[in-house]
Amino acid sequence: TIYLDHNASTPVDEKVIDKIVAAMRELPANPSSVDHREGAAASAAVEEARERVAKGINARSADIIFVSGATEANNLAIIGTMRAQNKTGRTRIVTIATEHPSVLEAARNTGAGTEIVVLPVDDQGRIDLNLLESELKRGTALVSSMAANNETGVCHPLSAIGRLCEKYGALFHCDLTQLTAYHPIDVQSCNIHLASLSGHKMYGPKGTGALYCRRRRPHVALEPILRGGGQERGLRSGTLNTSGIVGLAAAFELREPRLKIAANIADLRNALERRLVQETGAFVNGGEADRLPNTLNLSIPGIEPLALMRRLSGQITFSSSSACSTQSVKDSHVLEAMFGANTERTKCAFRLGLGFGTTKDQVETAAELFIEAVSGIRQGRVGSAA
Ligand code: PLP
């Protein structure tokens, strides 16, 4: 089958697998047990990984906290900073309607006293910077904006958001999950104070991730959610996942040369997009916005995504809306924010996510299969109506 669901999860690169397996074999001790040689070896591997991950986003290694994935990173960033900020009387958080549920739900559950402002987006999934600025003027503790959307690939202007946060003295949290594999990132030049990363969206292992939390100029106060043994400077207790952390770092190592060829994925995506638009009358959701190179979110009028998935089952793997949430058939909150509830555009949307392993042949075959399936569904409907 042709795998076009890289936004939901990427395959783990073979080189990453080799490093994970080696770490599992060779580093059995607890990395916190630094009083013996085996523990010190595991600890050294974790610290080397920390350097690598930090370098990948232009951060200092002391600012990286290893966690279980971006869900945890988003929760720790938002709940952890708001709990610390609430003590200082700054209680507003500004976020965006199209954020991942782990951001929106965390913002709704920071505890009593937090005021949440959810910014709308336009029909291309873009925010209005003037609106953000007018919210910031009212005094805000934290702005949480993703770098790129998991359903549409639409990217937000991080430098501009960072500048506004700096101007009004707000902290800037950025969910980098979907962007990391395909785009260079500089947390310092974008004035990002907190950033969430996930291994399994960048050809690394599932259940791995990191939170970047700036500890200098200004120092970002963070309260831990998981308390216990005090690992990760007390900010995230729990035995470190040595092999997973080594795997995450290996994914960052692979990422560097690949960033240079991410444009090739955009060429393939654009070719697929052109064909499907021409042959099926598909609308491209977020098509006029700045987008990730790999993501294509389409709505084909009258074609139910689940019917399309059934027809193409075993041939193409893709997603009807956001496999990142659950298996529920609830309409996508991202597309609802762009088009409104109960619109055909929202109901008929599906997502194709290409990756570094996607070939020109696969894209051509996928286009043919989609076109055939759509006309099959349309003919079937005419047949049954007759
Ligand atoms: N944020 C975004 C934008 C995502 O796409 C995902 C995907 O699931 C997450 C957060 C959650 O990441 P994880 O699966 O590592 O918890």
C-alpha cells in the first residue's frame, strides 16, 4: 500500500532503529544512577542526545526537557507556566481555534482563574496579527500558537508572533510537532520561550518528545505536572527513556541533510494536488496559505471521505480528518474554524500526508486510484438513483 499518512505518524528510519536497538542492548542502567559506570554511560548518552536535539532548534541543551511526546510537552508548557504565572496575577492565555486538542484542552484545564482567549482563523486557516496584537495589549501571560497545523499543514508566522509577544511581554509557546521534519527552526530568532517536539512525526520513535523551556533572559517559570524522583531538574519526574531519547536524537541527526530536500516533497505534493483538483473538482483546504511541503487537505464535493477510504483500503493509507485526535467521526474543529459547522467543505475533507519515502511513481499511482475511486462512487450513486 501507498502510505500517505505521515502527519499522523512517520515510519521510523532504519538508522534510527539501529541506534535504538544498540542503546537498549548496551545501556541497560538507569541514567540517573550516575554513581556507577553503567549508569554514567546511560547518562552520557542522554546528555549527548540533549545536545543534538537542542542544536536542531538552536537552543541550549540545558533548556531541553525530555518527555513522552508533544501531548505531554504541550500540557507541561501550558499548565506548568500558567500555574507559575497565576501566582503573579497574570492569568490570560491566548491561543488559536485550530490548535491541537492537547493545547486547547490543556488551556481549558490549567486550574481556576485562567482566562482563555481563542483567536479565530480565516477560511485559509490564517490568524489575524492585528487581532493578536489587540489581545496582547490587554495583558497576556502566554500565547500558544502551533508552527504548522496537523490537518491542513497551514503555517503561522512565528517571527511576527514572537515579535509581538516580545513587545507586550508575553511568553510564546509554540507546538513545533508538524514542522520539525520539514523546516529549519530557530527558537531564539523567533523569540520562542517554550516549544513542543514529538519524535514520531519526524521519523523517530513514538512515545518520545521534548519540551524546550528557556531558562535565561527571561527565565521561564514552570511548575512540574509529574512529581516524584525529580529527574529533568525536577520538571519531569520519571525514569528517562534512554533508548527512546537516543532515537529522538538520531531522528534529529537525519533531519539535517533532509531539510535541504524537503522542497522535493512539495513538488510531489503539488503534482498530486493539480491532478486531483483537475480531475475530481477537489477544493484545497488552506491552499492559499503558507503550508508544509508534505500536507494536502482536500474536500471533494459529494464524496464522503469514509466511502473513499473504504474503496481505497489496502491500496492507499490516508486519513479522513485528524487521526491525531481519536477514532471518533466528529467533524474536524480545524475545518469548522475555517468553514463553519456542518458545511460540505468540512464534511468531505480528507488529508494526504507525503513523506521522505514517497516516490513519484507512488504519487502517480495514488492519483489514478483516487480519480478512479471518485468516479466509481459518483457512478454508483447515479446507478442507485436510477
Ligand atoms: N501537536 C500536533 C500539532 C500534532 O500533530 C500532534 C499529533 O498527534 C500532537 C501535538 C501530539 O503529539 P504526540 O503524539 O507526540 O503526543
